Amino acid sequence: DAGVIQSPRHEVTEMGQEVTLRCKPISGHNSLFWYRQTMMRGLELLIYFNNNVPIDDSGMPEDRFSAKMPNASFSTLKIQPSEPRDSAVYFCASHGELADGTQYFGPGTRLLVL
Amino acid sequence: AQSVSQHNHHVILSEAASLELGCNYSYGGTVNLFWYVQYPGQHLQLLLKYFSGDPLVKGIKGFEAEFIKSKFSFNLRKPSVQWSDTAEYFCAVSKNYGGATNKLIFGTGTLLAVQP
């Protein structure tokens, strides 16, 4: 099992540019979560999907952030336009049908907006 | 609203010392409880979880946690820490809906530094 795959692993961009983060969940998992981790705010849930449908996006900071899950094996998190305060590590996680809700995390994308 | 409190933000121990990290949650219903560990520069990995049954749960690398329902607590313990246990530890809770997807509520994390 390859685990949750995220790309890119590192991204450096300039303020105002569009950033797209990608995630491939574990095969067979039906729920996908996007988190952001910073020193100041810790680990924050941004949005999660169940069976490709967004269930709770209350953690998305503002309209500059959007997330899609066009199919069961792929999701994107887009920031447009990016700002320096978006610099963080973005994690994707997935979980399957087990009732206990265990989430499996990807390696993260470390984003730096200059 | 559900919340998870981790009382210690930073803990510094010497090798072979015993460890106990506190975790309390606010939800009163049936819950699932987790401890995740994040080693420096890495992603979160599951350390152990409580779903049902024996409230004393054993995880990887000699860690264990005890679910005390009356105290809404799920403290993490290890009798003798090693330098390699240096990491950040996150407690998390999700509601048990018997199979439905649900989000995890994470605590703010405890940074553990083990001195050789």
C-alpha cells in the first residue's frame, strides 16, 4: 500500500501566484481531509470530503482557498492568489469504512509564499 | 462544541524517565480517541487508538494510553523514554457514529524533547 500521496512536497512561490496542491488518498478510502499546520495555529482542518462530496468546509480560511475532489482517487487544494500568511505545511489524510475513524496522513506539502 | 485539551505544551525529559502526557476532551457521547505522533519534519502517524473494549490501550514503541470515561481523559504513557521519542504528540477525538465519516478534533499538541 503506497499510503496517501501528496505533491509537490515543497513549493516556493511569490505572493499573488496560484498554488495547487494535490492528493491521492489510499485506494478504497472514501473520506479525504485537508489540514494546514503552522507554528502559530497548530493543526487546522480546512475541509473534508465523503464519497467525493464536500461535507464540511467551515475551516477554509477565505475565498482564496478552494478544494475539489473530481473522483475517488484525486483531490486538489488551490490558493489563488497566494499570500505570505498562507505559508504552512498542508497535509492530506484519508480514511476508509472502519467505524473508528482512523485517518492516515500523507507526507505533506511545505508551502512558502514570498 | 467538541474540544480537546493537552495540558503540556512542552515537555523535556532525560532518557529512561517516565512519560505521561495529559489529554482531556469535552464531548459527552460515545467517542473514539487517538494519539498521533509527528517526528521532526515528518507527517502524523498513528500511535494508538481507543475504539471500544479494554480502556487500557497499547500502541507502538511501548506507548500506552488509558481511557477514563468519568474524567473525559485519555492520557498517554511510556515507562521509559528514549531519545528517538523526541517528537510532537497530538491527542484527537472523533464521535462514534458506527461507521459514518466524522472528522477528528485535534489538541494543540505536546512537544517532547528527550535529552540523551
